[in-house]
Amino acid sequence: MSRMTVVLGIAVTAVMVALTAFPTPIAERARDAVFDGYQRTMPRAYDPAAPVHIVDIDEAALDAYGQWPWPRSYMAELTDRLFDHGAAAVGFDVLFPEPDRTSPELIVESWSRFSEGPALALPALGIEPHDTRFANAIRDRPVVLSVAGGLDGSMPEAVAGFAVTGTTPTTLTTYPGAITNLPELTAAARGIGTISLGRNADGITRSVPMVSDFGGVLIPSLSAELLRVAQGAGGHVLKTSEASGEVSGGTVAATAMQVGALAFPLEADGRFRLYYAGYQPERVTPVSALLEADGIDPALQDRLAGRIILVGSSAQGLFDIRTTPLDAQIAGVTLHAEIIEQIVSGAFLMRPDWMRGLEILIVALTGILLTALIRLERPLLGLGAALVLGGGSVAGGIAAFSLWGVLFNPVTALLTAVLVYIPGTTLGYLAKERARRSIRERFARFLPPPLIAEIEKNPAAALTPEGAERDLTVMFVDMRGFSTLTEGMPPDRVVTLVNTFLSAVAETLVDHGATIDKFMGDAVMAFWNAPIERPDHAVAALGALSAINDAAEEANFLLTSQGLPRVKLGVGLNTGPASVGLMGSRDRLSYTCIGDSVTLAARLEGLTRIYGTRNCVGPNTVAECPPHLQAVALDLIAVKGFANAVEVFTVLPCMTPGLEKFAKALAEARARFVARDWEAAETAMMQVAAIKVPTCNTRLLAQVYLDRITAYKQIPPPEGWQGEYVALSKR
């Protein structure tokens, strides 16, 4: 039963982790409901002094001035009156794709169509075309017109360009076509922005695209373009994870956008999450108030002067009605106003890319911790932990929203606590004895007896997924040029080659006290100081280096006697803290170690190809170097995946021919290199290349530095450079 308790707890945890990582539609609805609840409980505070205002074409205006679309002469008059009342910028949340059929030059054609009577004609009225009148009204004024995404149609041309810091993300909202305005109007406008807002599957708008891709042309949203025009900025800046150094699952993602002096965060697909204040009557003025005003109305001027004005409609018949977490029905133009208010005030809602990872981690830790406590048969402690973890997740979500505007989903963590604790506690009472009897039977098939005994002493510690933290010395031994050697070789010969070489190396490692972790194709990984602790683990590993070289030579003698090629090897060695223990799936566990120090050991093995050395050793291991071995500093390098540079050494027996001369020459050459004395460094490196040292290709090592010197002559290293080099690949 104990096994069932663990299995159930891990299974539930795994399911909840998967549900967090890849939420189903139901899980997404639950998450959205929680986030909506946050907003309804703590809506954004509305600031009446916000620099944005809505002029609403409402039902009353349609009754008074006729059905939509209105003559463009009305829109021209509206534009004039808005700027007469001091508008800072005007954005139209409506489209003008076709010519105004009520214009004098088109009205006769409209009247005559399908008429069987005589042709109609109007006398010259001296009235300019309505579209021309509207174009003249917006020309040379800070006016932004709208475009909308469509399935076809001509693509818009951006008025202001985008500067993308990195590669343009492929996850942006894209449209194969667009609904645009009359060319005459587009040419007169100072900005173009998209009004396609999108919505969730449940019809609630929670986020909107701030930048959309129209056939390779990036178009900002209406709100972003209005902010640009209002500030007189030249363009937009789209920041991506590629340029910012953030990680986004291996893909380029949007992270933020800047418009003039204003910056705001974006989600990975370029969408902006709205933090609603909800409908505010002070934010809206009916359009009829402007059209019926006699001259400059002081009350209107007080509302409009110095503000960004959005012209849109709340009329049901114009189909621009949205549902938000706060309002069941609200005019779409209100969303643009909400966006501008948020950006100007800096009140953002954020769900960073790493938030899902944090939720996965909390779910995993919740499930694993509760599973461990239940397995220890501590039900009261488990209950307390369940309440703390589940309740803490809920409280943490509320606190994150209220304090920092960060969206954390506590649903799966809370469900994990409930679903692990209740059935786990029920089964836990029946599990203990069966688990003890099954330990040896379970692991005897694939672990050596000493390790089984170690598990039996403290099974809970040995089987914990987190493992144990311990200083380890880790070694990777790899067969050099394996693919080239075995190209075209029959499979049975490849197996003979690999088994002969790795068997000799593995036996030598075990003889020197190493634990063989795993075989990885043409490589073997081993470590010292686990499961049996030994304080001299670094010294033992260093002592194995020469023995491995001897074993490789013996293996090569056997290989060549069978007509197989000689094999070269590379060794990476490093000491540092790591997690060690039984890891893997339920039925296939392995005793292994993980951690940055392990990764560094693997990277060091890869560096042997670059420097032409038989081994590359980390600084912590070198610190324990015994007297009969000498460490030679090769480089200061930040290997792939590590931010900080570490010093890399090769370790050779003190009696190695040419070693002393080589170490001295290389140290002098590197000193010149760090001092930026490029000419002297080149000369010194050429001298290094001329020195002969067994197991070290000094020419290849010198060439690494000569190539860097050539590059640094063209582009000098930055201030504060101490000779470090950043590796761009694992090898």
C-alpha cells in the first residue's frame, strides 16, 4: 500500500503538472474565471483626469441624424469641432472603406440605379465631395484611422514603422487580408491602427493584440498608434525575448512594446492583457453634444481639451459590443480607452512567460511534499501542509494580483493538495510494511548490493525525487571522432569497438572508486563521493586520469589487433555541489546526479576538442591537485548555458616532457593577451605552438587564441574584460 500511496501521489501530481503545463479548455475556463474574479473584486481604479475620452455615436444620435454610415461631411464637421474644443489627438474606431454614396457627385447615380425613368441630373451645387471634405478635415491634424483584419482585401501600409529588437515573433496575430479606408482618407491620416480586438472562446475579451502582422507588415493597435501620434513619436519599438536575454521555450516571443516615452508589457503573442476599470460615465460624451453645440462649449472643452479622443459607437446595430470580466455589454471603443488609461498610468496586469513554470513548480512541490509526508504516516502534519500549500496558493494569487498586478493561477495547486492528501492519507495507513518488504525485490534487478543496503537504511531519503545535495567530482569520458570512425562500419564492428573501449575505461574508473552513472552512446559518465562518502573524491578522480589514458592505450592495442581503428578520448572533470539519488520513472530508476557542476563537467569534456588537450578540469577539482600532478590554466571561459566565466585547466603528470616550458610559455602568452598587447600575445602564442607536449596539441590551442586576437583587433573587448571568452556552443 505504501507503494500505491507514492504511485497515487506522483500520478496525481504528474496529471496536475500536465494540466498546468497543457491546460484543457475546462482548465483554461477555470483559470480565466479566477482571473476575472480578481478583476471584479479589485478593479483598476478609474482616474477622471486620465488623458483619454470617448465620443459615443449612440442610439440617440442614430435616431437624430439618421442610420449609419453617416455622410462624411458629418464626420468632417465632428472632426473640426473636436479640435476646436482642444482635442490632442482623435482616433476613429470606425472604418471608411467605401465612397460616401450620399455625396453630391454620387447621389444621382444612387438614385438612378434600377430606375426605369429618365436619367436624373442635378445642377452644379458647388459642394465639394464628402470624402474630400473629410480628408481635408483630418489632413495635417493628429488623426488616426482604423483598419481591420479580414480574410482577403488589400494589405495596409504602416504610417509609422516598427523597430524590432531581435527577430519578429511568429506568434503574433496575423491576417491574410484587411479592410482598409479610402486611399484619399488614408493618405490624409497621420496614423493607422488596427481595431481587431479578438476575444476568448467564451466571448469575453481579456487581452487584445497591440501589434498584428498583415502579410509581413506590422500594424499597431488603434490605441498604440494614438499614443504615438499624441506624443509626436516617430515609430514603435517591439521588444522580444531574443534581444532581452529572456527564455521563452526556445521560440522568439514578444515581451514589451515602447511608444515614445511610454512602455508596456506584452504577452508572448504580442497581446496586451487588460486591467479593467469598467464602464465610467465620466469617460463618455454623446456625439450629439458636439454636433449640437453652438460654437465653443466651455463644459465640452473642459472634458475634451488636451485629451486623446476616441470616436466609436455603443449602438447595438453597429455590432461593436464586447463582454469583459466587469461588463456584460460594453462598447468596443471603451476597450481602446481602457488600454490607453493603463499604459499612461502604468497600471498593468502581467502574466510573464515564467509564470506557468512557477505554477508547475508549485504544483509539483505540493504533490511531492504531500506524498512524502503521507508516506511518513504523518496525517496531521500532512493536513497542515495541505492547508498551508493550498490556502497559500490562493492567498498568494490574491496578493500577487493586488500588490504587483501579476496573474497567478492557484486552481491546480489547490486541487493537487486536495487530490493528493485525501486518497493518499487513506492508503498510507496500509502501505508501510509492504514497502519495506518490496525494497530489495524492487531494486535488486538493477542496483548493486551496496547501494541497495544504502537505500534500506533510509529509503525515504534515497527515493525522494529531490535527491540529496552533496559535493561530487564528476567525470565525462568521450570517444573522439566517433561518427567519423564508424562511418560505413558494419554494426557488429561498431558494437565491438564501443564495448572494448568503454569496458576498459569503466573498469578503470570503478577500480579508482568511481560510481558509473551511465553509458551514453560513445561516452561514459561517472562520479565520486556517492553513494559512499569519501573526503578525497577530487584527488581520487585526478588520480584516475593517467590510469584512464593507460586503459585507453590497452584498448587501442586490442582494437588495432582486430583491424579496428584507434580511438582518442576526451575527459571533462569538475567538482561541485549536485543533487544525487534515485531518479527516473516508477519502474526504471537510476542512481544519478544532476546540477550545474555536472553540466559544467560535460561542457569541459567538449572543450577538449577546442583546446586539443586530453582533459579539461574545473577550478574546484584543481584546488585539490596532488603534488605529482600539475595543472596548467588554459582559458577563462563562460561555457554554454553559464553566465559566469570559470578558469579551465588541463592536468598532466609533473614528469611530462616539455610540461614546465609549456606552462610557463602559455602563462606568459595569456598575460599578454589579457593585457591587450595583441602583437606580443601573437608572438608568445606562436612560441607556445612550437612546444611539443604529449597529449596536448599546442598548435590547436595557440590557434584558438590567435583567432581571438585577430577578432579583437577588429572589435576590441569591452571595458572590464579580464580575458574571459563566452562560448556560443556546447563544444
